[in-house]
Amino acid sequence: MKQHIVRRYSRNPILTSADIPYPVETVHNAAVVKHDREYIMLFRSHLRTGRSIIGLARSDDGFRFTADPEPFLTPERDGPFAAYEEFGVEDPRVTQIENEYVITYSAYSRNGVRIALAKTKDFKQVEKVALITEADYRNVVIFPERFGGLYARLDRPHSEISPWSIWISYSPDLRFWGESQLIMKPVPYHWDEMKIGPGAPPIKTGRGWLSIYHGVFQTMDGSIYRLGVALHDLHDPAKIIGVGDSWILQPEDPWEITGYVHNVVFTCGAVPESDGTVKIYWGGADTVMCVGEASIEDLVALCVDHGRPAK
Ligand code: BMA
């Protein structure tokens, strides 16, 4: 029998457009964090314009979520963000840094896609702080700790010359970023050969920072989005200890195989639990939200014992 390293929740999908109290077409690519005793989910929804907004849902157990009556983050109409969010806001990630939650999301406009950073303490008031990349970046995840006094992020610029790869950058203040380096590349003729991108913000383990990323493979029937894992050094996250050779999750359930975009599992968030498991959240076919559980030790072992080259 096929062994699954990620055990799907039996009642997937956990959140769909039918559960949202305002009109949306999809619910997908959500960040999830624990705040007080609640699980907070920030999810992306397409509107009937084809553009996206970000909503919020809450849960006591990480499985059953209820959406707030109003969206959480929508494109600005005035001010410095307006020119860059006109086509929508997408794919949020959230990292808790001390007593604040730092949100990064893709801002789409006629000027391209770039990443914006917002902050909240309570998921009620949110402050958009800065646009932290220029155009042609997606998938920015921020580490919850500093390294040598600097914040660190994984990101994914897109280039026409090189396959789309994972980079690291540093910042003294979360606003100005630099010292960028490419640290992980797709591997030719492998499940992640076409492009890769950071998924969930990295999780601290005894053996390194566990990063759950997405990888894409192109077939005659279009692209397949799957999830994999990489382990970064605890003190120097630019150093990759290992990248799991095999994927940990691929589209298999009917709502992952068909939908707005078929054959997609895409993560923006995972919540480590005190019993050594992690809840991984993913969008199915850019249409619904799903969850599954894995042992953190198993994911780390995949990186260390069954690795592929980082680049
Ligand atoms: C990527 C992004 C994601 C999306 C995925 C599959 O390029 O647009 O938001 O989930 O494609 O469509």
C-alpha cells in the first residue's frame, strides 16, 4: 500500500467559497498561525472579476474554521500601495515575531507582482508597512528569529535565464532587504524541475529550520504543483543541510485534481504542535482549503536521509 507522509484530514476540504459570508469564487492558499488559543487563517479568494482579496477565518482546533463577516485585506484605493495592488492581493504568509504578526502577500498591478509587508498584533487592526521587493517576486516567507541581528526571508524572484529558484535575503528592520543569495534550485527531470518557491514560513526543529516548499513539473497536460521539504542550518539559514528527494504531497483528492487550476496543492502555512506533529494547510486546485498532519521528525529525516542536491 502507498505510504503517505502527510495524513490528510478525513473531512477535507475544510473551507470553501460556500462557507464565506460575502461573495467569493474560491478559498485557497491560506496562511495559518496560532494567536491566543485560536488558529487564525488568512485565505485568498478570487472575486468574479478574477482578482483576489484576503479573508480571515478562525478555529479552536485547526480543522473547523468560521470566516469573519468581512474581508481582512483588500487592495488600497489611495496612498502608496494603490498603484501596486490594483489587480489584487494574493497568497499571504504570516510569521510571529515577538508580540507581532508580520504578513507578507503578493501585490498585483499593471506594474507586475511584488511583495508587500503588513503587521498586526490582534488580527483586528492591520497596518500596511512597506512594499519590500520590486516587481517579479513572489512567495516571501520570513523567519521568526534574527540571525546576527538581521531578519531573514526566503523569496523567489523570477528570471528568464535561470529556473525559478529560492533565494535568501536579510534586513535590519523588515523594510530594507539585501545580501541576497541563491540557495536552492530546481533539479532537472525531477518532480520540482520547472520551478520552486517557498511555501510555509520555516519551522524551528532541533536539527534545523524546516521549510515546506512547492515544486512544479510540466507535463503534456499542464503543470503539477506538489510540496516538498528542505532543512536549513539553525544558525546560518543560507546553508541547506538537505532537501528531501521525494515530494511529501501531490494532488490526489478530487478537489486537488480539478478546480480553478487543476492539479495543484499549494501551501502558505503550517502550524507546529507540541506533540511533534505539524498541521500543513494547502489550497486544492486554487479552489478550496485542505489540511493534513505529518510528524516533524519524519519530514526532517526525509531531508537528511533521502536528500537531493540543493542546487
Ligand atoms: C502560482 C501562483 C499560486 C497558484 C499556483 C497554481 O504561480 O499563482 O497562487 O496557486 O500558481 O495556479
